[in-house]
Amino acid sequence: MPSVKQLRPFALATLEAFIDASGRVVLVQQPPEPVFQQVAMRLGEARTVGMAHRSRLVDRLLVMLRAFDALEVHFLRPEADGQEFSVGRIEGCALVVPDPSVSKHHATLRWNAATGDCSVRDVGSMNGTWVNASSLHQEQEQPLNDGDALAFGDAQFLYLRTETLHAHLRMASPGRE
């Protein structure tokens, strides 16, 4: 996954070119700790480790934003209204999250072409799915808005539209017009 810093040179591209190259939806994440990645890999198809610590969700999101350039960027490329993207710990998911608090099949993101945003649904995970520090009930679908904090277990993300990331990159890039 590229970091925000690695994407900065692409900020000079037009918005249309940036979206064509990357997709419509961005999930930005602090790179997972190597030890957690190793535990997640060892778990494979085994049960998720119960370890979510959501009480510090807002604090961790603020720490993430302070180090924005180091964050990893995950692009989703929806092609049709209603297209779904699986989120989980195992290979084969559209968004693989190598964290032991993430279930092998944790959640689903669904594209809504009319609004230009996704919704999220927890699919029975052990450690839950959270939007802006509010827990989703199993099988509840929650619309996402540009800038929402999204968590799968302990894995923290910032949900953005690609145009928002592009605008941020342009504001912070040298040589912009």
C-alpha cells in the first residue's frame, strides 16, 4: 500500500486522472504493527483474537492525523451501483486487514453510486465494526460520509472520497499552482 507521502507527486494530476488511476473511495490507515501482522498471519482461518480496545478510538485517530504523511492508503474501485467489497483478515477479501482483532470475514462495504459513498455492514465479527466510535449491530448497514472514522476491531481507518485526498495532497504539495 502506498503512503500519503508517496502519493504527493501525483497531486499535480487532474482530479479526473487521479480518480481514474486510483478509484472513487479511499481508506487511510496507520500501518499495522509488524507483531500484529505476524499474529494475524498465524491465525489464518482460526478464530479472531478478542482484543479490541475501542475506548481509545478517538485518541488514536488524532494520533493518526498528526502523522498523515506516513498513513497507508487503500483505494477501492467500485464499478457498479451496489457493488460490495469484503473486509477481513484473510486473502481473498477486497480489503485485507492483517490485524488479529479483525475477523477472517469482518464486514462488507457497499458502493452507492447515487451518493458517491459507501455503506458498511458488520457480518458477525467478534470485535465489532465502528463508525465514529459508535458500534454497529450485527447486519446493520450504516452509510459512510467523507471523513468518517471507521474501525474493524482495533484496525483504525479514515474513510475519504478520492477527491478529498486529492485536494489535501494538492494543498500540501510543493509546485502546485
